[in-house]
Amino acid sequence: MDFDGQVLRQAGGFGRRARFLAAASWLPNVALALGLAAGLLLAAVPPHRCRPDPALLPAALRNATGPELLNASAPPGSRCLLYRYPLPGGAPSPPNGTGPCTRGWQYALPAAGLRSTLVTQWDLVCAKHWQVPLEQTTHLLGWLVGYVALGAACDRFGRQIIFALSLVLSVPLGFGVALAVDYLMLVMLRMLFGAVLAGAFLSLYVARLELCDPPHRLMVTMSASFFWVAGQLLLPGLAVAVAEWRLLQGAITLGLTLLAACWWSPSLFPKSARWLLATQQLQRGKQALLDLARGNGVSLENGSPTGEPLLAEMDSRAGGAPRAEYHSVCRIFSTRVVWKNSLILGFTAFIGSGIRHCFARNLAPYAPRFYFPYFLLVGSEAMAVLFLCLTVDHFGRRAVLLFGTILTGVSSLLLLALMQYLMAWLVLALSILGILASQAVAALSVFFASEMLPTVVRGGGLGLILAAHTLGQAATPMMNIQPSRGFFLHHVVFASFAVLSVLSVMLLPETSHRPLPDSMQEGESLHRPPLFHPSRRHCRRQDQLPLLSTHMGDSPYDTKSYAHLVTATKKMLGSRVGPTGGAGGKAAHWAQRPKSTAAPGGE
């Protein structure tokens, strides 16, 4: 059953009800973006230095205050060391060494708009500095696990159930993060919180895509991305308003509570009729389709010339009480085309998100330390989405993805080979270009994969693609665990991957304005189009008739016609040489020619 070409069109297509549901699916992206991006503010590291310890100073300096006390206590510019004097409490003498802080740290607040962060709460600096990127990595690990596990659950239990369940679970987990009493509790709750947010995002993404017809898929999905960007832009303002990291986490959770209270309703998030019909849940799919048609102002019943045959076909298929056919994401690994396409797009999504650290690292010298890189990354994401809106439907998914991977690879290679010879403004320009291109590659890879994966495994398959994307994102905090090591190797590896992805993108099919595949067989039918198409002018110059007749038998040549040709040729050659071999023979030849040439048709 052709859902896009027949079923959805007769149900009103992208009508009034479908447009309302698409717009309603954009709003949750604001709260989900706040939940993901909040980790950058919660773990913001403010400028800090050791708190002076008078017990370590000579007696003559213990009553010092202000700059004098600071100069006597710590080396200039040091964040983690205090001077050690030979005889504490004795006569003044120069320090003979340094040691770790003994009375904690003094912080320059607010940091990213917050007067307290996870860092100031548990002093995650100096010897504990690695615990900050570790917390960020485990949070992204939660998103990765959520994509894989809850994506597979979407294909088994449905998009609506997983979305509602994820939102309900996010409320106690979010408040638990705000009330965490130690670092270990915080890390575990943040990981689980990320997992349920990933389930909500994935189920919402898939349901939104399956609601749209081919002409509207791109714009509806990219509009949702603009709401995601809006959530990231709101985050610094919200942080300034609440000023405490626990209150910021609580405010984000309140937004998720509002979503859980409203978006469980079928009027805002109905069941996916496409998924129900693809999994042979025909009665439930029929009801979901009727609800969509009524909302679009279309009647499929009461004598509808096109709707009644469609419903009758559904009833006839459901008459034998077919069992629902669920497909595991493991089915992808037994296919050829679907697995190849998924592997390529997972690879490009991983590169697009992982190579971003190579470009963002060049933004560190610019002030202010937090806001400039943050707003530049968010702004580049908005520009990348706008670029996709303007180009993808016009030039095709594959061509734009190829262009994005080329830009990413070229920018990365130039910075890798020539950064020490380039001017600062050119390094900044190449870094911004690389960030923009990598954002476009990552976003388009996810959207491209959602169009190529069959409906029966779209949740689990897209979960694997998004998991690869999240694994690339985790490269940034993982590199920050030891910030002075491994960056060059990281840059070399991802630059090489970017070049390799240029070749692999050419193996992908084109899905622009094509219906979504629903079954595994339809997914296997998506093959790569020719890389070069002959021009129309060249085609008009070609003969319209073939050089040889193509109406053959089952064999490469027609045996009977070939035998006739051999017989006629022998007769013609035999008649050329008469018994006398002279003019009489030639005359006999010309006299017999019409009869001989007619032999193939007469015998």
C-alpha cells in the first residue's frame, strides 16, 4: 500500500490537521535543547586561585591583606599552587618551593551568568579538573544509550508511547539532578536524564517526519531545528535570571513537566498511522487515518469515491486478523543496501560532530571566554539549517552533503597544515567555515538517514545514526580530560575521515521528493543514481532507432534467422561461379539473383 502516493493524499495530505501537529511538534525542541545545552553552563569553570593560608606564611606576613597577601601566598598567575616557606612563623625569608592549595579556592563569579556551578559546589578544579569533562562525557553517554535503546523501543511500542514515557521519566530525574548531594549521584542522574531526553527527541523526530508528505518533509524538519536553536539561545538568559545551577536545572525540569502534562494527549501527539499500517496493525492504523482525515476536512466514508475503496482494502486485509509484524533493528545488519546507506550516513554524522572540536579549539583566545564560542557555535548551527533549507530541495540531498563534506575536509586540512603560517583572522575565518560546514553535514546526515530507513526500523536505525553523532560530540569533553595531549592526532584522524567521507557519499541514493520506504524491500530498492546524466542536447543528437534489432529470442541471437542467412549466403556464392567459369556463369548469376536473394524469406 503506497502511503505517500495513495493513503496520505486521500486523507488530505499536509492539510490543516497535519500542519497543526507539525507546529505542535516544534515546541518541545526548546525544552529538549535546554536539557542538552545546560551541561555547558552547569559545569562552567570560573577563573579561580588558591585561597591564601596564613599558617603557611612567616609571622611577619600573616597580618598582610589585599595584594600583599596574594603576592606572598601564591606564584603570579598560578591557580593551583601556594608558596612554601622554610620556617613558617619565623623570620621573613623567600619561599623555597610550592605546594597544593590547603584552604580551597576563590572563584571569580558569576561564571556564564551563574553565581554557583558544579565546579564551585564540589571544587572540581586543579587535581579534580578531569571530573568536569568526565561528567559531560557521561551525560552524552546517556544520550547515546537512550538513542539506541529507546529508538529500538519506538519500533516495538510506537512513537507516542515512547515520547510520553520519556517525558514522564525526565521529571523525577531532572529534579533529582537539582537535588544531588554529591558528585557521584550527580553523574549517575545526569546520565539517566540524558537517556530519557534522547528518547523524547528521537520519537518526536520520527513521528514528525512520518506525518509529512514528500514536498514538506525538509521544511518541517528544519523548522524544528530552528526551535532547537532558539532553546540554546534562551539558555544564557535563563541562567542570568536564576543565577544558581540548582535553580537552572529546576527551571528546565519545570518545562519538561509542562510538556509531560500536555503532550501525552493524542490531540497534540497522535499515533503514527504510517507506522501502524507498515506493521500490519490495520484497525488501529485505519482509525488513526480517519482521525487525520477528519482533522484535514476530508471524509473517507459516507460515499467517498476514493476513500471507501481504500477503507475496504484495509478491511479486507484485516479480515484474516493478521498479527502485527514488528522488526528488530538487527534486521538492518542482514540487508545490503539499507546497511550500506546507514553505515555511510552514520560515518558522516560522526565526522560532522567530532571534527567540530578541531575548529572550536581555535576560538579559545577570543573573549569573553564562554559567550563568544557559545553564541558562535549556536549561530553557525542556525546558519547551517538556513543553508540546508535553501539548497537541499533544489540540488538534492546527496549533492549538498557532498559539498558540505568537501568544505569540512578542505578547511580542516588547511588548518592542519598551514595554521602556523596563516594570519589570525584567516585562522578564525577557516574555523568558522569549518564549524558551519560540519554543522550542515551532521544535520543533513541525520535527516538523510531518516528518509532512507524503512518505517518498520526507522526508530532503531535512526537511533544508531544519532548515537554515532553523539559519539562524535563526546570527543570534545574526552579531549578536555587531558587538554595538552592528543589534539594533533585527533585533528589528523578526523581530517582523514573527512576526506574519506567525500568518496563514500557518492555511493548514496537520492531521496528528494520520493516517498518514504515503509518495508525492508522498499528500503533495499533505493539504489545510487548515475553520477553523470547525459545532457538533453546530446540525447537529441542520438538516433532513435537501434543499430541492430533488439527483438531477440531467449538466446543472444535468433537461431532460425541465422540459419536462413547462412543458407542464402551459400547459394549466392555458389551461383557466382558457373560451370564454365565465364560470361555464361555471370549471366546465370544475374539471372538467378532475385530468386537467391528471396531465399531467406521464402524458406
